[in-house]
Amino acid sequence: MNGGPGTSGKLGGGLLVAGTTSDAGKSVVTAGICRWLVRQGVRVAPFKAQNMSLNSFVTREGAEIGRAQAMQAAAARVEPTALMNPVLLKPGGDRTSQVVLLGKPVGELSARGYHAGRQEQLLGTVTDCLAELRRTHDAVICEGAGSPAEINLRRTDIVNMGLARAARLPVVVVGDIDRGGVFASFFGTTALLSKEDQALVAGYLVNKFRGDVTLLEPGLDMLRTLTGRPTLGVLPYRHGLGIDEEDGLRLSLRGAVRESVAAPPHGADVLRVAVCAVPLMSNFTDVDALAAEPGVVVRFVDRAEELADADLVVLPGTRGTVRALAWLRERGLADALARRAAEGRPVLGICGGFQILGEHIDDEVESKAGAVAGLGLLPVRVRFAAGKTLARPVGEALGEPVEGYEIHHGVAEVTGGDEEFLDGCRVGSVWGTHWHGSLESDGFRRAFLRRVAADAGRAFVPAPDTCFGTLREEQLDLLGDLVEEHADTAALLRLIEEGVPEGLPFVPPGAP
């Protein structure tokens, strides 16, 4: 490595952060390690061989990757690239996913078809990408997926122990103690791995601990006796980590958009935002910037009556535009949106939500449903193209500069409207655009919220100094602080620099 305390000057160190379960905290721990390392002067990059997520991002070279890896790149203070997430799976239902390879879609596959052979074919691509990152960085912090002990999938694994074996990476396993059973999860995860895989598991990290850590120590000592492996840190539970999630499918429909403490409004009133939790919701991170505004309350909803007190309703992106449209009609949400539009109450559609607000959808690509009538609230006709638009547009709206990114098959023809709005339009208080991330542009977000407040009749005033980029940096620094203050950083550095320790014991029974 290069420049950090305790570093040896070698290039290409690495570590794999695995988890006992999905949502154990792999993404945030990986980001935290990246931020801690870069603050030590280490050139570090994140990596996830295969990501299944509906939250994605477009890099400057026009490649689509998981938003979690873009967030981790920000933590590492490097520009995200397709190398950091060579395989992205975007679910289109319970059984099929779009396969995005090196940032470009290459087709749809069933889970059985992917695991029956396609996944193994990608191992060479994955290891090549990792090798390139290791060649150009001091350290690469890899994130696993799900659990490494998914023994039914081990033969075709390219993201957990399959990657660790191929690249000879030491593995640290993260467990979420907040959901209980963390000691059994650590032991069981290790004991279900083959002898060869166990030889790479170097230790454990406890995540989301609440309370007195001394009460945990007897269990940590027993775990070391049972497995021969140390626990390399106990990370405390922290509220307010508004860090990009991987998968919108697991989002709680009734929770606030994040755990952040609501700041008092800058003006005399609050602004209430309802986000329709449509099926296959994608890039719900678009509303994070709204939730960061003092006095803006954001929640996800799935019932028509929950729109009644909303000052703004957001229709987010979706991987299933026609399916989401049918869902809105079945639940009475489509009628509620039409009433809002007639009453001049604000609605914002983003990407798939924008397409739904239009007059007509012709889809022979995503749903293969053919011609479908939209909600008819915007003068827009949408035709789904086989090719995917992946772009990083820059423009102006409401007198303010705006940046965003586009990820969509639908091509929109705007035939009218009261006002152009980015690549879309506005009619009355109904707005639509394909641009994700536009609300992260501070001046534009404030101008938009002023218009929403006026149309909603709210005495809401956006705070003049909210900077979303600064807030994101503070959150990433907090992750780095958690690692620096509560993990055995000397042990982590040794693993990254020196690789897998010799003589790690086998824990029976092991996988056959």
C-alpha cells in the first residue's frame, strides 16, 4: 500500500466483506472501510462482483452499476466505473432478471438459467475486473452478496467464496446483532463452508450493537474458542445513516424514507411527501434529497387514502412500468392521482413514474403488453425501445442548474404541456421527467419545493443552506469513524496487506 499508517508499500491488497445474511450491513461496512482507508492516504476502490438491485447509477462512461457501489466509490473518493460492479442483475419479477454486464444490458435470464451456466462463465470477467482494480489501487475492498453459506448456490458462486478462492482474498464476515442470533449465525456460516473456503475466513464483525459492549465479550471469547477466529470489531447502532440501499424490494412500505431525525421546518409549515411504493420500485433514492430538507416529511404509501394529506405525491421509477400502472389502478391510487391533478395538487413522476403519467405506452420490450393507456395526466406518448438509454444529462429547470442520470428503455414523445421540465414537461401541478438524481441539485430542489408549497397552499420555506452533497459526505465520514473507533484497524490492515493468515482451523462439519 501507499502512504497509510502501517502500510507496507505493496500494491493490490484486498479484503472480502461477507455477511451472515442479506442486509447484515456489508454495503455500509465496505463503505466505512473505504472511507477509513482513504483518510489514511490509501488509494482504495470498492468492488462487488455481482449485485442484484433495482437501485442503479450511471457512471461518467455511460455504464450502469449498483448505487451501493457508486456510494462506496464516493466513500473511497474515486470516480465510480463499471469495473467496480461488473455484473448487475435487475429483477423484472420473481423469476427473471435483466443481466447488465460491464455496465450494458445483455439480456433477460431466469434464475435457473443464470445459475445453470451463465454465472460460471462470468467468473473470468469478474476476476479480470478485480485484477485491474488491484493493479491500479493500493487496496480493493470487495463486498459479498447474501450469505457465503448459501450451499445450494456454491458451485456457481462468483461473488462470495468463489471470488475469494479465485483471488485468494481474506474474508471478514459481518453479522447484524440487532436482529438477534448473531453468534449462531457466525458459527453456522463458518461451519457450513468447505475446508478450503473456511481457510479464507479470517474473522467477524458485529454490526448494529446497542448497549454495553462488555456484556457481549463472553460470547465473543466463546466464539473465538469455537472457531479459532477473532471478532475484529463491534460497530454500534447509529441512527441517521441515509446511505443508498441495494434493493427496493425489501423496503418497508410504511416507514419513513430514512431513520434521520426530522429537523424543524425553516418556515411556518412542514411539507408532506408521499411516495407510491409501486411494484419493482427502482431508484427510490431519488427522494433522499427531499428527506434531507428540514421540515420535509417523506413516507412510502400503498393505499389511496394515504395520499389525502400529502402536499406532493411522487411516482418513482420502476422496472415494471405496465405492471406498476395496473397496480395503481387496482388499488384506487390512479383515481386518487387523477383527482389531485384536477384539483391542482402537486404530483411528480420520475422515469417509470413519468411514463405512467403519460397518455399512451407501447411496450413490446419490458412487459410485452403492447399498447396500454397511461393515466393521461401529461401529453406524453412512450414507446419502449430494445436499447437502454444510459446518460448523465446536465441542464436547467426553474432557473437553476440541474444534473441527473437516465436509465430507461422507454422513449418519450412530449406533445405539449404548460412548461418544459428537463426532458419532460409540466401540466398544471403535474410534473414528469426521466432524470434520476435531479433533486440532489440544491438550487433546483429549493426552487421546486417553493413551487410545490405554493400549489399546496403550505407556508413552507426551504432552508437556504441545505447541501445534499455535504450531508452525504458527513454520513460517509460517520461510517469511517465507526470503523476507525470500533474495529481492530491494525488487524484489518494486516489482512489487506498480507492476505489470508496461515493455520486457520477447520470447524466441522463443513460442506461436503
